Amino acid sequence: MAAFGSLSLLIALALAAYNLLAGAVALRLLATGQPAPISPERLADTARRAGIAGFVAVSAAAFALIWSVFADDFSITYIMEHSNRALPAAYKFSALWSGQEGSLLLWAWLLGIYGFVLRLTHKRDVKLYAYAGVIMAGIQVFFLAVLNFAAPPFALFRGAVPEDGNGLNPLLQYPEMVIHPPMLYLGYVGFSVPFAFALGALMMRYPGEKWIKITRIWTLVTWLFLTFGIFLGMHWAYAVLGWGGYWGWDPVENASFMPWLTGTAFLHSVMMQEKKGMMKSWNVWLIFSTFLLTMLGTLLTRAGLVSSVHAFAQSTIGTWFVTFMIVVLAVCIFTYVLNRSHLKSDQQLESLVSRESSFLFNNLVLLTACFVILWGTLFPILSEYVVGNKVTVGAPFYNRVAVPIGLFLLFLTGVGPLLPWRNTSLKSIKRNFVLPTVMLWATVIVCLAVGVRPWKDGAVDQGSFYALIGFALSAAVFTAILSEFLRGAGVISKQTGRNIFSSIYLLTRRNTRRYGGYIIHIGVVIIVIGLAGAAFNRSQEQELALHDKLAIGPYVLENVGFTEDSNLNYNSEYAQLDVYKGGKKLFQMTPEKRVYLASGQPQTMVAIHSVPGWDLYVVYEGTNPDTQQPIIKAYLNPLVGWIWAGVALIFFGTVVALVPSLSPATAALRVPARTAPAEPALKGGHE
Amino acid sequence: MRNSLHMGFWIKGAQALALAAAVCFSLGATDTGSRYNDLNHRLMCTCGCAQILGECNHVGCTSSKQELDELRTYLAAGMNDQDILGKFAAKYGATVLAAPTTQGFDLVAWIAPFAVFAAALLGTILLVRRWTVGKKEAAAQAQISDPATKALREQIRRETGADGGY
């Protein structure tokens, strides 16, 4: 199987190289009109077919690796290092992305899948798809070259083949780890598609904004995958690492967050291009940057440039990635300089206070946040280079710099939808902003009344202060978005006699993109409320002998047992804790500590009881070596569940935004035309 | 009149932002318990776990226990925050500090994000103002005052604003 896998990768590389070269020649011939022994159209089609065949070849290689994992073929070094016989079947799939070579193969495979779909749907716009397909092939050539020459996944083990493998990293032996990396990779790799379309459209000086409409679904789906991937990673960190948090500003977490920020900026500013023909250069560079940031993230993970709990072992493939990024940047700059006249904006802004401006400021804040994170991630390297002194840039830096920027972004999330396109009047500002402002101050008063104190002992308490602002802004933004829904639904209700819920449904169907976007914003608001809850986390650590009790918040935990278990994969110790509230027993929690047999590495399995108000989060930290008694650390983490609920809402909102809006004809069929045309508010404007 | 109202709106907004920024920079803790908690979140555990000292959760981690004991000793001795952080940096190296200091080259880490944000904000405002002024001048030159044309423009405005989108 190793030979089959290696051969498949070699064939895939040859096919991708043919796709790139033949496609590029064909497009050049088409552009110049030069005579050729073969018609450019036919040559381009052979290139496209080579791309499809390349997908089959890289799929065969991925299949070979998965087969080898399930067959316990420890003659392959990668399998020996990342699997073992007793590994459960679901985690054997995880072996595909648990190491450098496998994860690069996953990347190439996903790129192949995206390319396959793109090439199958080429009839939508043959020429543009041909350009995009060639650019995708260029990216694929790079990854397949790395897989064939720098990080071969089918390299054979030198010496006697061991009886069993080293096993999968215990951190990855968790259900979410079966889906978190593929989601993240689907997001990373997916941005290759809008990048390829943007670069291709610029190369061919594609007329109009159709390429944006074509890539919209790709971009949204990719963004959703990346969002999901990031939040699954957060949940995994929360449930497995056992430190009570979900985001540690680790360089690799940051690396996934940066393309998300620029991708989010692109999703917003691209609407300016579609509606107004503005920000064309900006959008092109946003998508270029997003793609380059996905590469940078991969570089950070693999080159050992920064220390991280996620980083793979230091290797030489960093040089490959740096070279590739330089080549991509050079191609982007060259293409842009050559064709920048094609990106001249059709219109200009009419007012500083308008929705167009709010998009500009939204982009400004998102990109500043991206810069802050990039700066913080790379500053240790810079510092070492400039003054020879490596420093740590951890959570305190980001909390002080990035959190205020995030809150400002939340503010814009509320303001943007309230501003009309083109221009606005003071009257409309007053009308639209009164209710959110009232809600903002009402929330501040309520928070203060229930005991949120943004100051302590004469000084401002950072966590509570940010939490107070977060709660207040969330209330204001939620009110602003809700009022948008109600205002539109009210008009429909008046016109058609439908009830308010039915009217909201119809309103959303009429403009799924706009109202789907609003649902996503509500999801963001809910996430912010969840994040703000972290300011009020409590924890209690205690050595618990049998029948000892630990009190935290409204709960009392009693140790009723401390036991051990084992299976073929790991040995485990766990505590049995009865949980009481108000003297009444509610349930039992069993926080666990495992030691995996193959690797000998320990792993925490946290017990979490989640209710809307808080999470009771219990960690079994092991036994005290002096007393042999279990040590339990319990956390009461307010509002954590809101974060995951917010993500679910973002998923729902994105799906809504992907559904086509009712066409005017269909909408007319569904709404009896009793009155004059609907108010401008329903159609995307306010005034 | 309308312009001055707009400017007033933005000036007030800028004042509110400046006040918020000033408050953010004044954040800090005073009593010993809070200082202990604050400081152990400004230091890293040196065992290699890459965790904040106050959040290191390894049972029997000798590094975090030793560091926390040192922190308590320094606080009991009445040392101020800067001196305590300095002591840790001198003993364990600069990487023990969870964030760059505000001295020397480290200061660049703190200044750059705000400088970039301020420059980008200013640039955006100037760009928007230049665009809007250019637009108004063009509109003034056109001098469309005919009522029929105005009605037509209003109709076009309504219709072009109705094609969905955000």
C-alpha cells in the first residue's frame, strides 16, 4: 500500500503540473490569439480533465494512508508514529491529520475536492473557471511537491518493523478532534477558491462583478467551515486541556483567527463592490491577504518559528512555505500592478455617516484586529532579531489591546445596520438610535444593580469593566437588529394581515442575505455575552478524601469514591463526586485522568455540567504524592454555554444567507398586492 | 448646519473613545489579594507548559509552586509590581513575563497597534471626506434643480436601493 500511495502522489503531481502548464499555455494562446497546432480550447479542456484526474490520484493516496492506518501497517513511519493497534476506529481516521505529512496530504486532498467541484461546474463561465482552475493547480503543485519531496507520508520505517505503533497523541483522542481539524482545513483550503477566482478575474480583466457572485457561496461556506473549526477548537481546549478556559491566544490559535478576520472583512466589503462598484482593489487585496494568512498559519504550525502547544516538530518545510508565499505575493503584486486600471471604482461615497462608511470602518477595525494579532504573534521573533531578547506575548497583551478593538467592532455591528445607504439625516439617526441607546444604559444600570462592579478598591477592574461594556453593547446591538426585523415585519403584517412571526419569516425569505447576516450578528452578540461571562469565573482547588466536601457557588461536591479502570488503549483514574444544591443531590460527576499505554502520556478528561447560567467544570488533577488523596479543582464558569449557542445561531444565519431570496415574482405571488409597493426598509434602504 | 452637526457627532464620538482608551490604560489592582491574582496572571509558568502562572494546572508542577511562593514572598516584603516583575525577569529571563514590558524595544509592541489603528482611522476619515467633498462639488456643478428631474432621481434612488444586499 505504501508503494501505491507514493505512486498516486507522484501521478497526482504530474497531473497537477500538466494542468498548470497546459492550462497556462492555453489561456495565453487565447489571450494573444496566436496560432497553435492544437486549439487553445481543446488544450484548456485537457488541462481541466487532468485536474479532475489529479483529484482521483490524490484521493487514492489519502485512501492508501487511511487503509494503512486501519491495517496497522507499521512499516510506514507515519503510521508507526501516529497510531497503534488498540486505537479506536474513529481515532484511526484522526491519524490522517495528527502529523505533519498526513495533514499536508489532507490539505492536498481537500484542495483536490474543491478543485474537482470547480472543474465540474466550469460551464457557468468557461474562461473564468479555466483561469481559476489553473491557479488552483498551481497551489496543488506546491502541496504535492512538498508531499513528494519534503514530507512524504509513505516513507518506510528503517530497521525492524515494530510490533505496535507509538499511538495517537492523547490530546487528539477526543470526539471533537475527529471533526475539528478537517473543519479548520476545509476553511483554510476553501479560501484558495475565492483567491483563485479573484486572481483569475484580475488576470483576464474580467468585466463586471460576476466573479464575486460566483464565489459568494464558496466564500460563505468556507467562512462557515473556518468559524466552526475555530469554535470546535475552543470547545476542545475547554473540555480537554483542563485549565477552565477556551482561548489562550496561542500562536496557532491566532493563526486560524487571522484569516477569519480578513475573510469576515471581505464578506462585508464585497457587498460594497456588488452594490456600488466600490472598493474593488481593496477586495482583491483582502482575498489575497486571506489566502496568504492561511499559508502563514500553516507555516507557523510547521516551521517551529514560534513556540506553541499545537506546533508540529520543527522541520525544513518552513523554507518551502516561505518560498511559496513569496512567489504567490510576487504574482499577486505583478498582476495587480499590470491590471490595476481595471479596478477603478465606479462610484464614491456621499456621506461620512452612511452604511458605506460603516463598512469601511468595519473593515478598518477587522484589519486592525488582524494586525494586532499578527503583531503579537510575530513580536517575539522581531524582538529576538532586533535586541536579541525573546519575549512572551500572551493573554495580558491581547486582553489589553485586542479586547477594546473587539468591543468597538461590536459597536459597529449595531450601528451599521441602522445607517441607510448613501446618506443619512440627523432625524433618522435619532429615530434609529434612541431605543438601542436606552437599552444600553438600562443594561448598565441593571448590571450595576445586580453586582457587576467595574472597579475594585479604587481601581478599575479590567475583566468586570470589559464585561460591563460587553453586556451593554450586546443589549444595544441586539435591540438594533431586533428593531430592524420588527420594523420590516410590521410593514408586511400591515400589508398582508399576517401575524408577526409569519411576517418575519417572509421578510427573511425576501432578502435572505441581509436577514441571514442579521441572524449571524445576533449569534455574535450571544457569543460576546458568553465571553464576557469569563470575567466572573470562580475556582476552588481542594484535596478531597472520601466524603470530604468542596463548595463552589450554589453547589457542594462530595467525594464518594475514587477508582481506577483500564482498557487496551489507556488506564484511567477518576473521582466520583456527588453534586448537591440546596442540600439536594442532583447528579454525579466523574472527572478523569488517563494514561495512554502506547505513548505513556497522561490526559485530563474534564467533567462538565452545563446550564444556561454557568458551567460547573470539574478537573481531577491526580493524587497528592504525599497523602495519596485525589486533588479536585472545580470551576464555576458563567455563561459559557452562550458561546456554543451563539455559534449554532451563526450556522443557522449562514444557511439562511445561502438560501436564494424569493424572486420579486415569487414574492408577489405570496403577498397579495393590496397596497402600494413595500417600504424602502424592506428593500435594503431606510430613507 | 447639517455639516456642523455631523462634525459634532464625530467629535463627541472621538471624545468618548479617548475616554474609554484612557480608562483601559488605567486598569490595575491595588490590594494584596488582587495584586497576587493580577501578578500571577502577568507571569508565565516556566515548566514549559506555555500557560499563565496562575492557570498552570499540572499536579506537582514544581515550577509554578516555586514561582507562586516567590511571588507571595515579594508581596509580603512590600515590593511594588514593577520591582516584582523585574525580579522574575532577572531570575527566569524575559520570557517569564506574559506580556512585553513598557520599556525599551518592548514599548514598540504596545505602541504599534494603536499607532496603526490611529493612522488607519485618520486615513479612512480623510479618504471618506475627500470622496464626499468631490461628490458634492460634482453635484453642485451639475445643478440639477428641475422638479421633474428631482422626481426622477428620487424614483431611481428608491429603485436602485431595492436590490437586496446587506
